[in-house]
Amino acid sequence: MEELINTWNVEILTALMFTLTLYVSNVITPLFYKDFHKLEKKDKIEWNSRIGSNINAIVCTYGALKCLFFENLAWTENPYYDISPSSSFYMRFILGYFFYDTIILLINHSQIDSATLMHHLMGLLLYYLGISRKYCHFVLVSYMLTEVSTPFVNFRWFLYRTNKSKDFIYIINGLLMALGFLLARVLYAPTTIGYALITKYPLSLNLPGYIWWGTYLGCVAINSLNMYWAYLIFRGLYRAMKKPPTTTTTTISSETTLQQPPQEKSYQSCSSSSSAVHAHAASTNYNDNNTNLINNIHTYNSFANNSTSNLHQFDSDNHLKNDDSILINNQIIKKIKTN
């Protein structure tokens, strides 16, 4: 075992194991997730990579717990020089993983996340120095324990990609992810490692300069990254909890209403209000048209009555004119007869 640890065999075998996992996952996953072939190429690579990430997280969490809490704890009293019986093996294991995953990131350069790449490059440097120079094993093993939150982060990604972000398990996993991140990366690592580096600071004065700077600057950089990621996680959690619950207020199905984004619901609400205004306006116009129609009918009736009166007047005038004509004719006839 000691001979294996003192060579690069652990790192090489670990990197090869994760590379094999990448291909095995690509073959096995479609058996459990039928729509795997529908994913884009970058998502398939991400999927398979996260399987390896989960394996690394489980092994590192187990190794860190074993070294920090179940082995001879005397080695933790000196965070700079003491070494656990198993610390070198697990540190070499994670170094092999960092090497493998960094290569995957660089090959798929379109998917490079600057924060993740920075994290991996720092991990390669710090764990290599810790292994090769046998310094700061307590610090490095303590940071391995922060991998306890990684499976929840990966599982959240799997749920999202399989369209299960509306399921209850997605919420539970999110809460567990936030809790794990808070306990391991925000509380445990900075406080435990920070306390050890501060209280044992005089012991650090004998470290080589590059180890001293690497230890303290590395801790600041890694803790800053963890705080940034924690901020993103809790901001998302806050927004999810702050979002008001949606209720069905129209005659459409509740399922359709709950699945609509807030913008669409606001738009529907505005549309409903607008429809009500238009309906009211149409009703008003209808009433006005009825009133105008009635007035027109009255006007027509008045006109018709006037016309009838005029006709009667016209008839009476004609009768008068006819009577006058008859009278005049009779007078002419009398005069003719008299003559």
C-alpha cells in the first residue's frame, strides 16, 4: 500500500477509472432514462461527467470523515506538518479526479465555467504540493469534506434536465443542497480551518515561502468561491420561496393556470380587464343604438302622421277646389240659359 501511495499509480488509476465511467454512463443511462438520446451533445457530456463527480464526492466524503474523526486524531493538532495514515491515499484520489475533470473541461471548451476551472486548477496545485511536499494535510483533507454537498447539486441538475423541476422531490433536494452547502462549505470549512491556521500560526513560520503563501491565499480563494456559490444557491432559494402561490381565478383548468409564467398570467389578467371594458362599451353602444332607433321610430311616426295630415289637408283642399269649380260651372250655365 505504501509503495502504491508513494507513486503516481493512484492518480493515474483514478483518472482512468473516471474516464471509463464517462463511457459506461453513456451506455447505461439510456436504459434508465429513455429520452437521454434527445439531449444535446453538451448536456450528454455534462450528464456523464456528473456521474463521475458523484463518485468522487462519495469517496472523498468517506475518506475525510475517516481521517478527521475515526483515525488517530493526534495528527490534527498540527495542521501544517502532521499526516494521517490514510490522508495521502485520499488526497491522491481527488488529485486524479481533478486531473481527469480538468481535461474534460478543456476538451469541451465551449462548456468551460470560469469558476469551476479556477477551482480545479487550484485543487491540482494545492493537492500536488500537499502530496509531494507532505504539508498541510489537515487543511486539504478538511476541504475534501465539503464534497458532501456535491451529490445534491448534481441531483438537482438531473431533475431539471429530466423536466422534474416542478416535482416535490426537486424542492426537498434543493433544501438539502442548501443545508449541506451551508454546513460544510460556509460554516465547517472556514471556521475549522481558519481556527487551526490562526491558533497554530507560529508553526507556519517554518514553512517554505511558496507553501505558506499557497496555504493562506489558497484558503482565501477557495472560501471566496464557496461563499459566491452559497450566495447563488440561497438567492435562488429565496426567490423560489418569495414567489407568490398561483391560484385559479378563471374557468380554465387549474393545471394550465399553475403552469403559466407570471408574465402570461398578468397578460391574461390585463386581457380579462380589457375584455370587460370592451364588453361594457359594447353594451353602452348597444343601448345608445336602441335609444337612437326608438327616437328614429318616433320621428318616423311623427313624419308619417304629418304626412297623413298633409294628405288629408291636401284632400280637403282638393274637395274645396272641386266644390268651387262646380259652383262656378253652375253659375256659368245659369247665365247661358238666361241669355
